[in-house]
Amino acid sequence: MAAKQSEQFFDFDISKYLGDFKVPGVDVETIVANQRKNIEALTQANKLAFEGLQNVVKRQVEILRQTMDEVALVAKDITEPGTPQDKAAKQTEFAKDAFERALGNARELSEMISKANSEAFDLLNKRFTQSLDEVRDVFAKAGKK
């Protein structure tokens, strides 16, 4: 029932209803077309943001898998025979490597998020500029009549 209502909502064509209202100097079709472009831009920006989020989550899972593999190797290494000094040196080296990888991974994830946000923002910024140009053109056209 709710799905049918939402389908009806999206099939609603406001231009059919506004077309009956004749306001001098107002091109309803242009206004509706501009708003449709705005909605398409928002949809595309949301899609870009969602894809960016998916990529970040996928990379986080890869990082977790790598970390778990490394922890298993370190645990195995610690249980092997050796002097306490050798084990301490190996643990120190592991800690250093883990810290460097963590910083690198954090930087990589930050860059992925920044790129996704930038792409979505650039798309919206471009559409906003286009929308202002379209409004200017509508007023210019109305002023010439």
C-alpha cells in the first residue's frame, strides 16, 4: 500500500496542474525543468557520496583483515622459543610497523572521504551555478517581453 502511494507521489507532474494557472511572464515549464535538474543533481550527489562511503567501508574491512592476519603472525612469533630480549625487539618492531601502517591507513581513508565529499560538493556547486544562470535568463527573457 505504501509503495503504491510513493509511486503515485513520484508520478505526480506539477506542470500539469500549474499549467492551468497563467501568470504573465512566468514560464512554468522552465521552472519545473530547472527543479527537475536540481533534483537530479541532488540524486547524483547522494549517489557519489554513497559510493564513496561504500569504498571507505570496503577498505576498512580490508584493513581489518590485514590487521587480523598480522596479529596472528605476531602471536605465533611470540610463542616461539627465544630470548626475552629477542621477543622484546620483535614486539617493538611490530609496534612500530603497526603504528606506521595505522597512520598510513588513516591518511588513506581520510583522502577517500575527502575525495568523495569533494566530488559530491563540486557537482552540487556546478548545479547551483547553473540554476542561478537559468533564473537570470528567465528574468532577462521576462524583461524583454
